[in-house]
Amino acid sequence: MGFTKKHLTQVFIEISTIMHENRDYLISLDQQNGDGDLGISMDEGYRKVKEYLEQAEEVDLGKLFMQSASVFNESAPSSLGTITAFALMGIAKQLKGKNEANLPEVAGAIMAGIERIMEKGQSKPGEKTILDSLYPAGLALLDNKEKPFLVAFQVALRAARDGSENTKSMRSVHGRAAYYGDKSIGLLDGGAEVGRLIFEAIMRYLERKK
């Protein structure tokens, strides 16, 4: 299976749907040690990207991801909105000039997006952020890049779920949540749950397409 603009659009429809379904859940998680806007920004950001992709005539995956980054940044003005835009730009750079991508290319692009978050956000796994679900999922994809899309993303989803759950034992060191210090230990990180939901949505799409 080659990954094209058609697949990209369908994936973002699923991500937008799952973010809307979990809007209140993400708000409640963010209210524990943030300002509570996480569910709103993720719902709005992914909805706007979905709408852009649905009407876009462009087929170059790199250009589609780059414009999606701009759309997301404008429609989700928040710390995770900016971080998400960084990731989309990192993916865009890897897929520039490609109208179709195989799994090794997709896996490499996703990891490039994750690494851009780490570089621009001056962060790393273990700091109770979205990276704690995205990074292990990205590694899982790379480790299984020669397998079918469905199999590789099944493994990646398990890694994302475990990574998000592991944030309960971590102490927040970034953003407003860092002010809560040790009080953040025991709480599930909303950003990490966003990362998990992204992979849940991709699996929904792949299982329906099977």
C-alpha cells in the first residue's frame, strides 16, 4: 500500500473525529495542571486541517503537510498547537516532492517530525509530554517498517498506549504544569493522551480499510 493524498485526508478525518469525541476528556485532563484548553485547541486544529485537506487539489505530500502545519498553527493557538505544527513541518520536509510514500518513508517522516518537536521544544521523552507517547510509537514504526502498514501501526499503537500510561509516574518539567512540581506525579498527561489518540485514529482508518 502506498500512502497518498487520499489516504492522508482519510487519516485526518479520523484524527479530527477522535479529537472531537475526546474534547471534554482532554479538557478535564488539562484542567488538572493546565488552563483547560487542550481539548478545544486539538478539536479545532485537527478539524481545520481536515477541512483543508478535503478541498486541497495539491498531491505533493510534503506541500500538504507544510500547509497543514500553517493551518494548525493558526487555528490552535496553544503550546501543543505550536508543537504539533513543528511535527507537521518535520514530516513535510521528509516527504517533499513525493506524491506517494511507502511505510519506511512514512515511518522515517514521522520520526523526523518527532525529532523536530524535541529540537524546537528543547524536550525529550520522560518529561511528561506528548513525546512520551509519540517517541516510543515512532521507534516501533521504524522497527517494523518492513511489515504491512496495519501490523506496524498495531505495534506502534501499543507503544503509544504504554507510553502515555507511563506519564502517571513522571513529574512535569515544561509549561504551566511544571509549577505543580511533585503534585503532577500520579496524573496522566493530556499531551501524551493526544499522541495516543492520533495512533488510535490511524488504526481506526487502517482497520476499516482492511
